[in-house]
Amino acid sequence: MRAVRVERFGDPGGMVVTEVDVPTPGPDQVVIATDAIGVGGVDAVIRRGTIQGMGFEPGLIPGSEVAGTVTAVGAGVDASWVGRRVWAFTLLGGYAEHALARAEHVSPLPVNITPVDAVTIGSSGPVAHFALAHAHFAPGESVLVRGAAGSIGIAAVEIAAARGASAVAVTTSSPERGERLRGLGATHVLDRSGRGGQDAPAAYDVIVDIVGGPATPDFVDRLAPNGRFVVVGAVAGMPPTDVSARLIGAFQQSRSFATFSLDTIPVPARDVVRTEQFAALGRGDLHAVVHDVLPLEKAAEAHRQMDDGTVFGRIVLVP
């Protein structure tokens, strides 16, 4: 089968299409013939080598989110999964015609949800939901979503607006993107540095940050008293160590800073939220914003667009 490997960390040129064996499921695993493969920010972070110290090695097949049909199951897995349409979290190995997933990380795909839409919201929606919960967001509070043009940011905007935020500000790279985000619930549009936005709040109760990188401390300064800052991504690199100095420097503001990973949420709780969000997607209450659908062999091109910052929503690969 065809798959995409990261042969060299760095620019997208290190990604190559290759032939590999169809995987064989081990105990508690399933094999999925992929119809759609989500291209996420974490894939780009892994491909760049940003988190190479976490055990990622050259030669890996990236891709953490797929949708398709189960073709085989391993020991301990109910055989009735074979032939069913599913969404699945794969951790790695998704950029391929067949992917392995643990059975506990597989969710049935409703008949009215396409595989492309499923991999656009299936992971990013729960991340946004639980990130806001991690920040103890409450109706009437103001929210800033930093890096709102990606699938996690878009979901965070929609969820915060639907839950009664008093303001939903976003950072983005262009007025055109800002207008699209307004159509999804944003009330104030800022530039990437956090400036602009007529009548935008000077400070926020909650900041959800998908970007990270060296500018993170400047956004910590935008927290209101008792404000909560949650980092859910690091597409611009890890935040610098002087974040703590900014917090201590504003000691009397009682601000807090946290990271959030979906790995800390029990799988059954994730499944409940994903099921609810698939239902909301079917009703039109939540939107799967797809930037483009590209063939698998164009994975490097998808990553180039992500590096250029031209993606609004999610790019999806199809075999």
C-alpha cells in the first residue's frame, strides 16, 4: 500500500511517498481502509522535528486522525466492527491507504457525516471543548482564541460563542480570514500580534492559544484579573521560559497559565463529546471547515501550505 514517511525532519521536502505492507492488527487493534486523513498542526510539529526529543524518529508515518472502513480486527476486538464506517485516532500512521488504531480509539461514523468532515472535527472539536473546560470558561466571560484559523481555533470560536461568551476575539493573518471567523461567532478580529479590533476588550478572562512560540508572554499580559491562559498547541514552537516571570510580575492579578492535552481526558469522556459534536455537525450547529482536499501523494504540498500560514480550517488527504 502507499504511505507517506518523514524521512528527514525539517521542511516538507523530507516527506516521501513509499510502498509499505498493509498493517496486521495486534491485540485490541483494528485496521482501517482510509477514505479521509486529517492533516493537523501536530503533524507539522512532528515533521519539523520540534518535539523529536519525545521519541519521534525519522522514517515514521505521520497522521493521527482517519476515517474509513474497518477491514480487519485483532484478538479481543468484536468482529462486528469489520465493514463499519468509523472515525479513529491513530497517534501515528494515518498518512496511508490503511491505518492501525486501538479499538478504544475508534468511533462509529454517523451516516450523515462524511469522512472528510469527520477528520476535520473529530479530534479538533473535543480539544476545543475540553480546553475551554480546562480554563473553567463560564457564560458571560470574554475569550481570546490565538491562532483561530485552524480547525481547533474555529471549533473554540464556535463553542465559546454558542455558550454565551461576552466577547470572542480572534487573532488571524488577514481581514478576509477575520470576516470568515465573524461568520462563525467571532466578535472582534485582531492581527497576529494581538493588536487592532475596534472596541475589543483590553484583557480577557480566557485565552486559548494554539500558536505558542516566543510571543506567548505578550499574550499572558492580556489576561484579566483571575484570567486563565491555556496552551493547546505550539505551531510556532514551545513557549519561552519567561512566561512564569510575567505571571509573577503581575502577582496581584491572580492570573494562571496551563497546558492542555486531550491525552489527559478519559477515552469514554472524549467519545461522549465527539458523539455530541457529530450530532451538532449533522444539525448545522457546528461546522467542519475544510480548506482543501488533496490526494495522499500531495501530503508535502499540504504541509507547505500549513507552513506558509495559508490554511483556513483543515486540509484533508484522500488515498
